[in-house]
Amino acid sequence: MVIQYKCPNCGSDMAFDSDSGKLSCPNCGRQDNIETFPEENIQRKLDPEEVKEYNCPNCGAVILTEANTAATHCSFCGAPVVLAERLTGDLAPAKVIPFTVSKEEAVAAFRKWTRNGRLTPSGFMHGDRIKKMTGMYVPFWLYDIGGSAEVAAVATRVHQYQRGDTIYTETDFYDVRREIDLSYLKVPADASEKMDDELMDKLEPYDYGELKDFRMPYLAGFLAEKYDYDDEALFSRVESKIVPFIDAFINTTISGYSTVSYTNKRIEANKSKVYYTLFPVWMVYYDFENKEHTFAMNGQTGKVVGKPPISRAKVFAWFTGIAASAFAVMKAISYAVGGVLW
């Protein structure tokens, strides 16, 4: 089923507006709240077969989609459409964080970001070679995790004291045990095979205070994907993601010792609740020196992540400058003490 939201005023296709948080008509400017949008202006068209081919309700053109696409545009008339059957039943998201960064704001933020690279080529820093910027909702699982940790360690406290001309070192040994209850809320993991996991992880954090109950109108005007991996498939990755935080917390409970050697550490984590959620991401495709570079921007906060190209000339100049500074410092020290270092 293909869904479009028709403007009650003029009949044009409406899309979600990140500035107002409402459905907006590009033709007459009307805006409607998502929660109260009139049902009679939601156009649904059934497609008889489960295929990757749909027909645009506006112009009749064929819309070709990948199997996991849940929202897209008609490539002929540009109409935003939502593919409803890919967002219902077991595929229905529970939550969504709407876009708050518009495309114009995203372009400006990305251009500003490119100017911050001290070691990037000058041509890259102009930020004017954006090939494409695509707003899409990326599927994530959010995990509420509970569990426990049992830790055993041998710790020491070392102190020294002097009697006469003799210095004594005394070491006390301690058998340390801890039993810790663990609780982590809404740990994210992207569920799309297409998305680079490292890139998606670096987009964090998102403000979960802006989580909304999922409604299809939020997707109008953007691309969206349904998940490739279910919550069971990703739980091991989430466990590995929280281990450094668990270790850091355990370390805070065993302090004040000279040394700590763990003899046993058992961590048990269980998911208590899982939320299928869509996060807003601007994907930026940037041409530079006949190569396409891919970056991602958090569609809620504007945070940009990715690996920009590096200028060898700037790297060389940077290291040369460090070497020159170090040489100057050494020379100044030698004059200060009246010596010669070369």
C-alpha cells in the first residue's frame, strides 16, 4: 500500500517539516498537526502483489524500491510516498525521533564542519561540492538492559617508612569481592545492513526526551528503511558495546588500592525491553578529487561524522612546525644554562 498525505486546501502532497514538527504543504503553505490530520485526506492505494514495484498515485509512474525501503519519493513527479505494509504488524516501529534539522540547515552545518579540518585539503574545506544530501530514517533497536556482575580481585596497599638509614616497604594484601546490580536504558544499535555501524555509533547521542510514538506522517518527504536485523541478532553487539561502561563502573567501586588484580569477573546482561525506533540521519555524499566521500549527520542535533581526506602537504608542514618548535625550545634551554646542545 502506498500512502500520501493530501493538503486539505489545494490537494498537493504534504511532507513533514522539521522546523514546525507538522505536515506542511509546499504549494499553499498550510500546516497540520500529525495527530489531528484529517483521515479523508490520507490517500491509500493498494498494490496487489508483494513486489519491489509500486505505482505513484499522482502520476502513475512506476516506483522501484529495494525490499527494505519504507518511505521514498517518486522519481518522476517528486511526490513523497510511504509504503505502509513495510511499517505495520511486526515491522511497525514503536518510536521515532523526528527530524529537527532541515535540509538547508544541514547543508550550512556541513559546510561549517568542513572548515574545521586543519589537515584537510583546502579544496575540501570550501564545502561546496555536495553531490547529494539525503534525509532518511534509519532503523534502530533500543535496549533496556538489566543484569548483575560478580567480581573477585586481589588488591594491595603499599606504603614506605624510614627508620634510621633504612627504608622499609610494606605491602598489605586484600581479598576484594563485589556484587553489582546493573541497569542500562535505551542502548542503541542500528539495524540496517546498509549503514556503517561505526558511523552510526558516532552519531550518538540522541535526545531521548524527543522520542515520539510512531506515526507514518513523520516519514513523509524523507526516505526510510525497515530493519534487516531483529533484536535477537543484535544483542551480542549491544552487550559488547556496554562492557567498557560496566568495567569502568566496577573500577569505581574498587578504589584506594595501589594495585588491583582481578581473579574472576562474571557479567550477566539481559534485555528487559526492546523498542524498534527510527532515528533521523542526513547522509551526505561529497565529491572531491574524483572520489565520492560519505558522511553522516545526526538529524536531531546536527553532529557530523565521517573521515575527511587528509592533505599530505599540511601533515608535512604540521610535523615540520612541531620539529622546529622543539628545536627552538631546546636551543633556548641551552642558552639559559650556558651550554651548547650541538
